[in-house]
Amino acid sequence: MNIKILGSGCKNCKKLEENTKKALEELGLNVEVQKVEDFKEIMKYGVMQTPALVVDEEVKFSGKVLKSEDIKEYLK
């Protein structure tokens, strides 16, 4: 599994990263979370609003910070 957080490093991006790591821990998954802050790379995913969660190169959502409980649904 490949997980990326797309965003500039703002407060919301950091919160999404934190919530994603919590969801992975709760699911018992040992997966590294990559942060992508380069806007050229972010644009390759077609994301117009950050933060965004990418799982296995597929954008699952963007423009909001989900709770770890909600993120788990995208990781199952």
C-alpha cells in the first residue's frame, strides 16, 4: 500500500497526516506515509484543494481533513 498526503505543509495538512497515521495504527497496518509538498507534483493528481489523501496513486478525497475513523474506510 502506498499512501501520500498532498499539501503545502499547512495546519490542515499536518492534521490529515496525523489522522492518517492514527487510522493506520488502529488498523494494524505498518505503512509509511509520504508527504508531497511540491505543487507541480500535486497538480499531476488533478488536485485543486489541499490537503488530499492518495492511496495507491488514487485520490480518495481532497479539500478537507477527515477524522481517523473516516480515513479507515479508505484504507480497508
